[in-house]
Amino acid sequence: KRSCSTTVPSASHVMRRGFSSESSPERKVAVLGAAGGIGQPLALLMKLNPLVSKLSLYDIAGTPGVAADISHINTRSEVAGFMGEDQLGQALEGSDIVIIPAGVPRKPGMTRDDLFNINAGIVKSLCTAISKYCPNALVNMISNPVNSTVPIAAEIFKKAGTYDEKKLFGVTTLDVVRAKTFYAGKAKVNVAGVNVPVVGGHAGITILPLFSQATPRANLADEEIKALTKRTQDGGTEVVEAKAGKGSATLSMAYAGAIFADACLKGLNGVPDVVECSFVQSTVTELPFFASKVRLGKNGVEEVLGLGPLSDYEQQGLEALKPELKSSIEKGIKFANQS
Ligand code: NAD
Ligand code: LMR
């Protein structure tokens, strides 16, 4: 048990820091795929988050070592490792947030959709367990292809009678992280103050960064915007090629996953105006799922925000991405209902 603090934090102190660990409620976060390339650094970053009181690390192999290692870090959360399907229920029980980076990553020459055959089945079985053991948890889906795995999760939850569209999120934060980095470099502005919404989905041209809404504003030429857009869309492939067969983004993804989970925790804890982009059930376009800015709250999604004004280039990008995103969503729905 942590020792009691003798000083009561002032209101302004709490406002400044969000919620201090002293005042923040108990929150259990489970990471499924915790011994993997993303899972390990993500588990580390969640162990550093003072909003987490219990950290549950699940994988089919390797979790006892990862959990023992991380558990020695002197931060708030209690860490427990779980390995194999018979421990999955225990890993999930009581979770407020379940983060899923379980599944195979790409190798050079593959698309994210090439991962469907293996990862769809993994996501299906994990979501079946979530609907049984922690049906009220917020689910942060990282496993690719996100454009299909999120619809799979929704269908599995629907079949189990536990679906709440406010609680299912495709994690697209890495696209935002990349767009911010690349924009700051090109615009020569301090990256710490940069904001760029990224909408659509999470694969190739379905990733649509809205640089016309980027802040601070910079007068970039059309060609520069096109190059930034393409680099953001191909960011995952850039890493896959650089890793040359050893997987895809893990460290930047762990960072992005930790940012998104932290936003979910803040929302659950009642911090106002927490907004992140995410791939969620949506009426922003005619597609049933779409990534856009989302306001997070005590029940998960509080409000799905609209796209705002788009440049002609972005409007064209939006129309161009819809057929691919639609078919990836339909593929996920079909898989969940036929198997
Ligand atoms: P990895 O192979 O290093 O790790 C995956 C882990 O999942 C392994 O430890 C494996 O044992 C585990 N696993 C497999 N089946 C499981 C099951 N049924 N239950 C629990 N764990 C299981 O891969 P990685 O690099 O960590 O990538 C994981 C996934 O994340 C891939 O699908 C990848 O494409 C995706 N990804 C998504 C984003 C994004 O932006 N959303 C970014 C990067 C990677
Ligand atoms: C990414 O964007 O880095 C991930 O989706 C992994 C990949 O396959 O590109």
C-alpha cells in the first residue's frame, strides 16, 4: 500500500496535473500481447502512468518474465503476469481498459490486410473473452488490420449482447504522432506545440491527415502538403522496410498506445475536454466506422466530432479512401458472422 499523503493537493494543483495518483481512482489496465514488440514497451509506459493502479500483462508466452521485470519499478501500479488461455479470464477480470497489441506484424512487401487471416482469429477469441470477463471495459484495438479488427470486435460484442459503441476504439494515434513529427520538421515549428487531426482509417490511403487544420499554421506549398500526406500514409511501411523483416513499428506504437490509453483514463476519471483521434463507430460519413476527433468521457466516447472544413485535396482524399475502407469494414463484419 502507498503511504498516505499528509498534504491535501490544492484544486489548482489537481487541475494542473490532471489527477494526481493520490486522488485518482483505482484503474485496472490489461495489455493482451504484452510480451511482444509493442506489448513490452507499452507495458513499461503504462507502469509509469500514475493513473493506473493494476497492470495486467497477458500473452500466450513470455509474460512471467516481462511481468517480474516491470513489477520491480517503483511506481503506483501492482503488476501481474498471465500466460495461456486458461489465465485469460483472470487477466481480464475487473479491467477498466483492455489494450490489444496481440497478433503478427508485417514484413516487407505485405499490406496490413495480409495479416487478416491470422489476426482476425486472435482478435475474435480475445474479444469473446472480453465480453465474458470485462464487458464494460474500454477496448483499445492496436492489432492490424485495424480497419477490419475493430468491426470484428463490434460484431463479436454484438453477438454476446455486450456491445457498447462508446467503448470500442481503433488506435490510430500513431498516425497523429507521425503527422505531427513530419509537419513540425517541414514547417520548422516546435513539435511540442503541433496539432494535426488524422481521419479515415489506418492503412495506406485510408489514413487522411488534415494538414489544412494543422496548428500552428504554416504556409506550406501544395507539393509539400502532398509529400507530407504520402509520408504519413506510408509511415508504417517506412518502418517495416527499415526493420527489413524484423517486424513493424513497436517503440513509436508503444508511445502512441500509451498516449491514447492515458487519454481514455483521463476521460474515465472525469477530466474535461480530452480529445484524441480514433477509429470508432461513426455517423461522420456514410461508413459505419471512421476515424476522427473523439471527445473522451466517463463512459468512453462522449462525442464523435465532425471533420471540420477540408481543402479540395483533402476532400478528394476523403472520397478516394471510402471504397477501400468500406470493403475492409465489410470483410471484418463478414468474418465475425461466418466463423
Ligand atoms: P509481435 O509479434 O512482436 O508481438 C505480438 C504478440 O502477440 C506476441 O508476443 C505474441 O505471443 C502475442 N500473441 C499472439 N497471439 C496471441 C493471443 N491469442 N493472445 C495474446 N497474445 C497473443 O508484434 P508487434 O510488433 O507487437 O505487433 C502487434 C500487432 O500490432 C500487429 O498486428 C501489428 O500490425 C500491429 N500494429 C498496429 C499499429 C497501429 O498503429 N494500430 C502499429 C504497429 C503495429
Ligand atoms: C504502423 O502504422 O506502423 C502499423 O500499422 C504497423 C504496420 O504494419 O505498418
